[in-house]
Amino acid sequence: MSKLTAIEETSQRHAQLAAEPIADATARVRELDHRRNDGIDVRLLWDARTNRVSLALTNEHSDEALVFEVDPGEALAAFHHPYAYARS
């Protein structure tokens, strides 16, 4: 996925959440874990409505933003090694 496509996809997802009432968006997507290291922000998210797990990454050095789904059984490993899972 190209850098621009990933940013556009992230922007679209954020716009969808922003269009929902705050109570609905908050109830729908929950942050299960969060970490920040050397300018890289990683959030593990769970969507209650779809029961899907995803990772949201932001790299402040390259201005990259990426959101992608992960298998729930591999969520913790993906959280600790997000770039390995971003490509699959």
C-alpha cells in the first residue's frame, strides 16, 4: 500500500468516526492498548459493532499514518511488531 493510499484510508476512517455522534463513536471503537516509542504511536483498537481488531500507526518522523485489521488471535503480536503485520 502506498504512503498516500494509507493516509487517505486513515483520513476516510477518521471522517466516518467524526460524522457519528460522539457517544456512538466512543461506544463503537475502544482502544485496548496504546504505546509510543521514538515518534511511532501504536494503538490497538476493537470495533464493538463489527468485532474486528485493528492497529492504528502514526509515525511523526515520516508523517505516515496507517490503519489495518489484524487477526484477533495475533493482535498482541501485531501490537508489538506492527510493521511486520502491516505488510500481510
